Amino acid sequence: SGRELVSVVWRDITESRQREDSIRRLNRAYAVLSDVNEAIVRLPDVGALQAEVCRIAVEVGGFVMAWIGHLDETTGQVLPDQQAGHSDGYVEQLNMSIHLHNGPTVRALRTGEPAVMFDIAQEAAMRPWRDAAALRGYRSSASFPILAAGRPRAMLALYARTTGHFDSEQVALYSRLVQDLAHALESIDAEQARRKELSLREQLMESVAGVFFVLDADRRLVMWNRRFEEVTSYSHDEIVQTHAEDYFAAEARAVVIEQIGQVFTLGENLAEVPLRTRAGRHVPYLVLARRVELDGGLGVVGTGLDISDRVRAERELARHRQHLEELVTLRTAELEALNRRLAREDQRLRQMLLLSQQASSLTEAELFQRGTDVAVALTGSAAGRLHG
């Protein structure tokens, strides 16, 4: 008829847009997962890693807010650790108790399974926090438990601007994320425990008054304290290449090896040994060594005390004792000589007294002869004669 007509076709593209939105959210979730795994490799600290996960969820994943918290098993309270995004005090005022509430966060911690709120405004479990969530633009949320040894140790909560944000694919990806995060946190805890043990071990070694050392089955030094380096004047790199017998004079090494063998056989040994320094000086040490179990098999742990002062004191005491013995010998000889002289004097006086008592009954010639005999006896002479 010559008239122009317009043909209009109406097509419902809701499903197409929903599919596009789903793909967009999925791509963001993959980006979050990738960035979190990179952060796991980069950050060895629990707090820093948790904070970075929350930041990535907001900045890369497009969530309004994200936070990570843990359950205080003593009080039953859910305590926040890290957060990112628009909170405006929301996390701080949650005041959730595993004994009193049944919100998604508590549910995730109880069951160990993700808890999803598709529409916060319609969820009865969100009633205590519904108004506060609406004021901040939270329309849907999901809480993902972070498991340790099969039990929830913490949780990650994510809040989206739209309802129905967390479809099955989203839940699966973020469940994978918290699984990776859980493994990372366990590794960090294990590493921190190892470092703490090493720190404690080092403190114990350094608290020893003398030298401390550990030998492996080949008598090679595998651990020692700083005092050992100070005494021997060898560096760490030098000591790690040495054996126990290297710190003794060549003629004593066979004995040292034998004594270490006794430790492996009998379990322990106590010995006084002269430790040789780099300068060739020999320092006397009292060493107590015991057999222990090392990661690679049997070993020896030992401590040594510098007994130089004791050795010097013993030597000085020995010299003093010898001097006293010499003095006693000298004084004894002098006393014996004096006793002999006193004995002779006593005998002389007795003989003179006896002679004076007999004088009245003797003639002059007899008296002179008797006096001569007494003088000869007292002096030990062979014979005597008077001259007049």
C-alpha cells in the first residue's frame, strides 16, 4: 500500500544479563583467588596475610566489606581479626556469641560449612544485624570457615551490594580460597613454632655457663653456642667443618675419640680434658657428655666448664703442701737434735749429782778417777787422763 511499517521485536534479555553478571562475578572470584595465592607465597605473617586477603576481596573482588575473625573457645565470642572495605563500625558492634546467636558467621563456625545469606533483608537469622547491614549497603553475604585439623579455627565473611550474589560457583571458588588460606595459616603456625623452638633452644644453649656442643655420629660438630667460638677463636664456617678431636693436641686425640665412643656405648661420660684454642693454648675443661637422639640418628650433647682456676688452685695447694712438709721435716730434725742435746745434759747433771754424793766416801785419787770416767762417758771419748 506504499506505507512504511516499523517492526519491533521484544526479547527478554534478563537471563542473558544474569549470565553476563555471573561470568563477571566468576572472573572476579578467579582474580581474587589468584591474588590471594600470590599473597600466601609473599606474606609469612598471619595478621598481614589476613589483612591482605580482606583487601583483595574488596578491591579485586568488588565486595563492599570483608572481614576475618576467630572463635574464642573460652568465652564463645566471635572476635574480629582483620577487615577491609566499608564497615563504619559494623564489625566491631557485631557482638556475636556461638552460644546465643545463629547468624551465618556462627553457623559456619559450628558446622564447618559455608553459610550464605542470599537476601539479608529477608533472612530471619540476620534479624539482629539487618538494619545495620542495610544502612551500609550489604544485600547478601557469605561466611566461609577456615579449618585447622578439620575444625574451624577462623572464618572469612564477605558482603555484596546485590542480592543473590553467591551462587554455587562463587561458593565453590571461595571455599577453595579459604582452604588454601587454611593450609597457609597452618604452615605459618608451624614455621613460627619451629622458630620459637629454635629461639628457645638457642636461649638454652647461650644460658650455659661454659661451652655447649652437639656432635653427630661421626663426631662432627652440628651445634654449639657462642661461648665455644669465643674460647676456641674459630668462626662458625670453620667449626662446621671440624670434628671433636680437632680441638685437642695430636697426642690426645686417640683418647678423646675413645671417650666419645664410651658416650655412645654407655650413655654418658665425665672427663677433664685440655681444650686447644686456635693460638695453641690448652685450657683445662671439665666436660659432661650424654648420648641423645638426633634427627639423623644418635648424637652427643655436651657441656664444658673452664676449670683453669681450680687447676691453678690445686697446683698452688700442692706447692704449699710440699712447702709445709719440708718445714715439718726441718722442724722435726731440729727438735730431735734438741732432744738429744737435752738428754745428754740431763745425763751429765745426773752423773755430777751422783759423783757429788759419792765424794765423801772416796779418796782424792778415786774421786779424780771417777770424775775422769764420767767425763769420758759423757763426751763419748775413747779414754781420758788428768794433767796436773
